[in-house]
Amino acid sequence: MTDSRIRTTLIILLSGLCLMAGNQFCAAEPVDFRRDVAPILEQHCLVCHNRRVRQGELSLHSLEATLHGGESGEIVDPGDPDASYLLDLITPSNGVAEMPREAPPLSEQEQSILRRWIKEGAVWPEKLELEAPLLWSLAPLSQPAVPVDVQSTDHFPLRNPIDAFIASRLQAAGVQPAPPADRRTLIRRLYLDLVGLLPAPDEVEAFVADADPQSYEKLVDKLLASPHFGERWGRYWLDMARYADSSGYLGDSIRPHVWVYREWVIDAINQDLPFDQFSKEQLAGDLFEKPTVSQKVATGFHRNTLKNTEAGVDLELYRTKEIVDRVNTTGMVWLGLTFGCAECHDHKHDPISQNEFYQLYSFFNNADETTVKVTRDWEEQEYQQALADWQPDYDRCQQEIKTYEIADLTDKQRTEIDKILKGYKRSSDLKKLEPFYQTKKEGWDKLSARLGKLLSSRPQAPSTRAPIFTERTKDRRETFVHVRGVYNRPGDKVSPGTPSVLPDLQSRQPAPDRLDLANWLFREENPLTARVAVNRIWQHLFGRGIVSTPNDFGTKGATPTHPLLLDWLASEYRQRDWSRKAMIKLIVMSSAYQMSSAANARDVPQDVNNLLFWRQNSFRVEAEIVRDIHLTASGLLDRTIGRKGIRPPLPAFVTDVGRSVKWPATQGSARYRRGMYIVFKRTVPFPMLMTFDAPDATVSCSRRERSNTPLQALTLLNSPMFYECAEVLGKQMQEKHDDNISAAIQEMYLRCLSRPAGEPEAVALQSAWSDLLHLAEAKQTDTKPPQKPAETAMVQLARIIMNLDEFVTRD
């Protein structure tokens, strides 16, 4: 074949290939911006670089903005790909690209399209502007269909739609769910999750032996009806309300009646006040038509902000700080958005402008702080009882004064003495009687001193005044944008309003108020409130939410691992009239909740972090519950619900750190009340609570951290309170079982761990008890007064069991 014929043949073959490949290898079709480029920018870039959100001062919503570039300069040079910084940003190095951040790099085809687009001159249709994609959490909420492509099994029965959603994801990932937890684990899990206490051994044994198929549901109903349910779930809410018993800052003055709000939360949750009503009363209870005292008390939610009570402070500065905190807290608690980022400028990530931040600010700008008188039945009963105990001594002292022999008193004078005694209120009134007793001064001094002491100890009638809000009607404040967040640099004037990215506000009157805001949160068209609320319920029952960032449903927050399940639960919450108890029951009745948490049962490399919820999660209980279960196991727990806070004993080196710290230790059984009632002083919080990651109450907390530190183990081992619990438990076991160490071990295991000790555990503990007994006997002569060696050994054995990791762990 000649050279010319070879060339001709090659040309024909190449032409055929071009035709077969749609002309891609020869004269490639020009890039079409709408078809090829816009989808790439919308999917990968516009979330962070749009008209409103301009990370790095860069927006890609229009040709003009794109060519302008950002803080790093121009990023696109039409016609010259090699000089276009955009391509450097998206080109991976070792599999990782600078952009998009925290996401897989663009595909090779997408990179090629952008390169060709720039080479062809970066053609962009005139007047075409791109919009950022709608954030998943802002998409309209509708109830997804329950998956039907899964079947119920003996291993994982489909008890309700939750299981179908979980099983569908597991099936797609090729992951088998964990087996069901045993009944001992289940009853302990339910008690810890629903009431935060341990089940009694006889309750555990009865539940394990109960063959009734309805026994689990009956237990759930019993715990939901328990008055301790409101304490357990109320504590979660108090975290978000940043509840504390003091004002914070340097002065950190005590708020003597703030406990009334805490009591309101517990009562409302026990009564299963629907979440929408529960929320509206806290945001705007004072604005209801003919509001009740209870609805006014509910507004104490936003009275939990820090307040600077120091002399000489800029009052207006700190008033604005309080309002900013109320805006941030409202946005986080009900909408799961970080509004605080827009205090000084437009939000860098989420569609919230600075103007919109101050529109929300405006709702709270005319809410004045005041108080309302509250009288609790138990307060009146306590007062009447204390008065009855005090009155006899007072009456006897009065009688002695009346019958005291004084010469030369006229009837008129005696009548005057009776009148003074009947109106007696304070020790200063004694001076009115002194002229009548001048001749018997030394006997009078003794009587008057006794009477003065009695008067100073007279019980005081209840005068509780709960902190609340009330809307000012006169001299209303105008609201302006704070330029760069500086309160005394007013910018544009704004009126109450809500973010434009969410449904419109529907006002009951020309000027919207806090009640309009509260109603807006629960409008059918608002997709965030229900999603955020059910995610937190799920978080408390699984240790992690479907969205792992419960306070951030924005672009920088996590995306849901099960978006369809989240929306189904959110829709259910609405349909079930926002009943918290109904939603909790729905979840705990599922097979997903009842699975074992044993992560070491098998290896699941596809999901080592349990993002698909193929098992339950195991985690340490919260700080207050650590204390509560020690008190429960020892039998020391005082189960009184609500009321004023308590002050367990603290060493002097803790209370001596500041001028404002006074800590009169609570006496009697009240010192053994639940941990949520410990007075929380912001500058000197109770050390044990902070050791176990309690929030500092300065800002709203929707998820507590769970650290694991040596200090926690040392606290459990050496804290006087925890030692006292072990001591009480050990002495009880010694008195009950004497030298039957085996029976004592089994009962302590049942009380602390809700299960009997296994044979290896029992043998090891019996051996430890024997060693401890010999040690106690050897030291018996060194102690004054002498200790009982068997009792001492049993107390140490109780300490060992109470220091097991399993004791403070919810499986």
C-alpha cells in the first residue's frame, strides 16, 4: 500500500471515529453554560459563594461577580485556563482539592468542562444570574412514604415505621442490625433514659420474669407517667434555657426565686404540655389574652440570660448584650440556626442578613423585666407548720410579760401593754415596753432578750416573686442595626420581622410582637421547628441525633444520616399534636431503640461510627445522673420534686475563692435531692458537675460534651458524697447479710448494675473482700474509735462496685 493510500485510509477511519463518538474527538461541541457549567457551579460552589454568602469575598452568581474575583484576586481569565486560579483550586493533589472544602473533589469530567469553558472565553448568557441551592433543612416538610422493600425478621421485627426506615438503609449498605438487648439491659436503659434513676432489684426481676407481650409497653407507660420524667427531660430543656441560680459576671448575685421557672418546666413536661404551647408560653406567655400566673412564669425562659449587676457598668451596653443572647438562643433552640454570626455582618454561610438579625432583635427590644408574685401550696404549708412550731414558745414568753408583777400600774397602762403585745412584729417594738418595767429592769432585760430572739426567728410568710417579661406599652424603643455590632453606632432602622428565606410572618396586628414570632415558629409552612425538635428527642434516646449538630442545621452543620426518617418523625410530631411523650413512646417502642449496644459483638467496617444506627449506643450518663444513681443505689435519694435549690457540702477551699461565694450547706435529707436541684452559681459552679461535663450556663447548650478524664475516676473514688453512698450501701449489706459475702455481692450488683454478678466477677470480688477484711483487721487497733473489720471491708467492696465503668454507663 502506497503512502497516499495509507493516509487516505487513516483519514476515513478517524472520520468514522468522530462520527461514532458524537464528534467529541475532533471538533468538540462548544460548552453550553446553562447546560454544562451552571449545574456544576450550583452543586459545588454557590452554597458558599453566592449573592448573599461571599466566603473569601467571592461570589459566582453572575459573570460580573465571577470576573471581579475575591480577596485572593481574579480567579477567571477568559481564554487562558492556565492563568485562571479557579482551576488551581479545583484540581486535586493526592486526591484532595482546595475547593470545594470538606467535600469530594469535582470529577475529571466536571474539571474538563470548566477548563474548556474558560478556554472558549468564559461565555455567560447576558443578565443570567444563578441562585444558591436551597439548603436541605429549609426545604418544605412533607411526610415521606414508609419503605416497603424491607421485611420483618425475628432478629429485627418491624414494630413501627421507624424500623422500616432504619432497615432500608441497613439493607442498602449491606449491614445487619445488632440483636435485641436482653431484658435486664432494656429496663435499665429505659429507667436511665426516661427518669434518670435506677430500677429497684425487685422491679428488674419482675420484668425479666414477666412473659406478658405487653410488659415492655406497660413499663414505658409507667415511666412516662412518673413525676420523675419531668425532672429527667426538664434538665435537657434547662440546658437550652441556660438556667442558673445566679446572674454571672463579677458580681454574680444569687437569683433567689429563679427556681420557680425550673419548677414550671418540670410540671409542664410532666403534664405533657404540647411542645408548641410549651414554647409559645415561654416566648410570649405575658402576651396571651388574660394570661395566667403560670403563663407569665413561663417567660422566665429568657430571664436566664447573664446580667451584669456591678456598680458603674454601662447599663445600655449590657441590656443589648442580653437581647443579642435572646436572639441567638431563640434561633438555636427552635430553628437550629446560628443567628449570632449575623450580629456584626451578613451571615457568611447561611441565608441570614444583618438586617434580619436586628429584625428579630426588635421583638425583644421592648420586653421589660419584672416579677410576679407566686404562691405554691407547699410553701404555704411549710410556713403554717413552721409557724405552729414557733408559736407556743412565743405565747409563753408573752404570757410571762403580761403576768410579770409591776407595782403602781394603772388599768390604762396595762391596757396599753396588751395593745403593744398584740401588735408585736419586731424587736424594736420592745422599746415601747421599757418605761413600764423600769423598777424591775434586771428581770426585764432577760425577758426582752428572750422575746427578741424569738421574734428574730419568726417564720416569714412566703413572698416568692418569679422573674418574668412584660411588654412595654409606653415610651417604646426603636430598633436600629448596630454597625459592626457596636450598640451605640446605629445604622438603618428596622421593624420586627423574620428571615426572608423562611415563610412570611403573619401578624395579629400592625406591629408584630413576641406572640406573633412564637406563632410563626409553629406555622405549617415552617420546616425547621419540627425537624430540630424531633432530632433532639432522637439524640437523647440514641446518644446522637440524626443530624449530629443539633444547634446548626445550616450549611456548616452536618447533613442528616436518615433524611427521610427525620422528615417522617417531624411530620408525626405535628400530627400527634406536638406531644413529647407520644414521640418518645413511638421511638422507644421501635426495634431500633431496643437493639443491643454491644459494639464488639461483630466488626462492621462499613459503619464503625454507627452512623446507620445498626446498634444502640453506649455512653456515660450526664453529671447530675451520675450523682442520682449513686444516691438511688445507696437508698439515700430524697425524691422531693421541684422547689428551691440545695447546697450539698463543699470544702472551704472552693467557697473561699471569691467575695460573693456563700455556701450554707443544706441540712437533713434535702441534701440528698437530685443533682438538677444543686444551686448553680455561674462563677463557682459545683465542681463535681463540671468534672462530668455539665454546661456552664453562659449560653444555650443543645448537646453536652462527653469527655473521659482521670479526674472523673478520681472524683468517683474520693468525693465525700460518693464515698458516703458506698459507705451507706456497704453497711446496709453487712447488716443484712452478715458474713454471707456471696449474697451481699449479688444484691449490690442488682442495685447498681441491674444484673447478677457473673461467676468470674463473684470469685474476684470474694477474693478482694477477703484481702480487705485482713487489711481492716490488721489496722483495727490503729483507729479511734475502733472499726468493725467486716463492715469496713464491705464498704470498700461497695466502693469497688460503684467505681465500675458499667455503673455510670447507659448501654
